[in-house]
Amino acid sequence: MRKWTLVVGGFLLILSFQNCQKASVQNVASDTSKSFDYQKSSTASFQTLQMWDYDQGRTVDVDVSSGKMSVYLNYGADRGADYCLSDSERQQLQSILASAEVCQPVLPAEQYTNQECTQLYRYPYAVLVDQGTEVRLGEMTNGCDVPTDLCGANAAALQNYVQGVLQTLEQQTCQ
């Protein structure tokens, strides 16, 4: 009898985990069937680009006009070394930002009504900073969120730029 109890108990335990299929979650950010209105603004006034390097636990503040980079370790808690962009890298950054606009979605109040959103948070890949104003590019606060980012192809161009600079940061000596 004890053997049958163990067999039935084990069978019920295994059976209870069989309904673990993935939930279907609608990702609004990649849903091209819906269109959103965007409030567009120029990036010309932003003098600092803060790049976030989550793998190394650091942030890098780039002065857009001079190309000087200040590194902050432990997610901004400790001051690190200074580096500099090359002239071509500085010009590339200035070119991306000169032709870019920030697209901030204007979401209707009913955006989240009757909608189940995941508790997804996606960190920004960069932050544009200017005298008390911060624009967090690519940040999502939940699975239904539409992130603020640069408009059009400039978003991918800046993401690739940030990734390239972070990979070669220690080689960026100041002359």
C-alpha cells in the first residue's frame, strides 16, 4: 500500500507541473500593427551622453563637444579614470546627434486599461543629459511600455556607437 501511495503521489507531482506553457504576452514595442503618436524634440541642446555598461558595472559620461569621457565605477558610486574619444569618434557622435530627434511616445490614458503587462524592466542603453533634463533612451518600465528613443535609424546608429566605444574604452587615451 505504501508503494502505491508513493507512485500516485509522484505521478500527481509530475502531472501538476505539466501546465507550464509560456504565457502569450503582447509586446507593444515590437507590435508594428499599432501606431503611436510621438512628441519629437531635437538632441542639439544635450551636451552630455551617459553610456551605461552593465557588464562592467560602470557608467561613462561623454562631453559631446570635447569628447572627454569620465568613468564612474560601481554603477556611479566611485569615480574612475578619464578617457577621450578620437577626433573621428567625436565627430561621428556629433553627426549622429546633430541629425537626430528624440521620439517620446504619446500614449493614450487607456493604454494600460484591460491589458496585462509583464513586470519587465529594460535599462536604458544611454541617457542624454542637459542641465537637469535627462532622456533615458531605450528604457522600458513594463512589457507594455513603448520606450523613448532616437527616431528612425539614428537609434540603431547610436546603440552601435555606444557598444563600440564601451568595448574599446581602455584604449581611448587622451593626448
